[in-house]
Amino acid sequence: MVDKSEKFRWLVRLGFAARGVVYILIGYLFLSTTGQSQADDGARGAFDYLQDIPFGTPILYLCALGLLGYALYRLSSPLFDIEHYGSDKKGIAHRVGHGASGIAHLVLAYTAFQFAQGNKQSSGGTSGAEEATGTVLSMGFGPAIIGIVGLGFLIAGLMQGKKAITGDFMNRIAGRAPDFTKYLGHAGYAARAVVFVVIGWSLMQSAWFDSSSQVKSLGAAVASLRDDGVWFTLVAIGLLLFGVFSLVMARYRTVPDLGPDGLKPAYRL
């Protein structure tokens, strides 16, 4: 009989796999000659692509379930400190970042579910990021809030860059993982660092100019590099490799046990 902790681990691993599928498709679409318009929509473009291929609907349902599991996993960090980061400044920063990631993946899970239901949601004009930013900017302290979020993305970009350089992401991956895992992680985190910095800078500009037109989603951030030639290609390849890295993590990432009461975690390799 499978206990709650085992079910939790399987759901988290499905989440890493779903994240991998999304990133692989985004990278692939940017590198293809026919899918770049879909790629500009980021994750929604990837879901749109899945909607039109054989067996795309069950894959979308699995992605929705996996992304929901990944979101709950990330949200458990600020709530229960499931990754044991602690309550010092550095630990709180990690946990707050995981909480933001959890909320973002909840939105992705809902979007994947909507596509699985047959609802086309690719942005044909104003992106969801622009709409959300515009709503916040209309509030009294909206520009300050967007500026803080932008600063958060810039900091996250620097942290992703640090991971790309140090390779400390391997600390939470089982030692039996394939040797090439580290190289996938280096490339993937470097690409994400670039994308996060572009997104963060776009949010800072939006706050400064009190306009949502500057804000960029993941897809738009990569698309903005298209005129830079080799940088655009390298980032697209890096995102694809991060997707492959996520698939490897789905198998070899160390995932905490829930513990007897469902709250106190304990690592098991």
C-alpha cells in the first residue's frame, strides 16, 4: 500500500517532469522555423502546441496535475520549511522565492487545465503579464509594488547565475544521477538567469514609466533577444536543456518525506 509520503513524492516528481516538458517545448519552438510565434507566448504557446498534437490532451492533463503538485511542493517551503532552509535572512529569502514560484506554477497548472479542456488561450495582443501589471499599476502603490517584484526577479536572476557558476544545484540531486546532469544544469540555469534579468528589468521600467507596455513574460523576454543572434540561440538552447535537466530531476531529485503528521519533513534519497 502506498503511503501519503510516497504519493507526495510521485506528485512532486510528476511536477518536475511537467516543468521539463514546458521548457523543452519553449526552447524547441524558439529554435524551430515555424513555431516562434507560439514560443513568444511562453508556456501558453507550449500548451497551444500540445493541444494540436496526437495525445496532446492527456499530456496536458498530466502537465496540469504535475504543475499543481510542483506548486504545492514549492508552497510547502514558506509554510512548513520542508527543505530545511531555516529562518535566517538567507533562508527566508529562499522560502519567499519558493512561495512566489508556487503561485506562478498554480497559474500554469490552471492554464494547462484550460487548454486540456479545449480552450485556446494564446495571447493575440496584450499578454497576461501586461494585463496583470496594468491592473497593479492602477493602484495607489502599484508602481512601488511592480518595482519590488522587478527587483525580486533581478535578484532571482543573479541567484540563477550563481547556481550556473557554482553547480550547487547538485547538492539536492542523488549521487547516482547521470554524469551529464551537471552540464545540463549549468546551461539551463545560465539561460534562466538571462531570462529572469530581462523580465526583472522590464518590470523596473514599467514601474518607472508607470506603463505596462514594457513588461515581458518568459516568452517575450526570450523573443526580445532575437535581434542579438547568437545570444538568442544560446538562451533558447539553454531553456531546452533546462527542460531535459528537469526530466532528470524528476527521477533523481531528493524529495522530502512528509513525516507521520504530514508536516515535518525528513529527506530520503
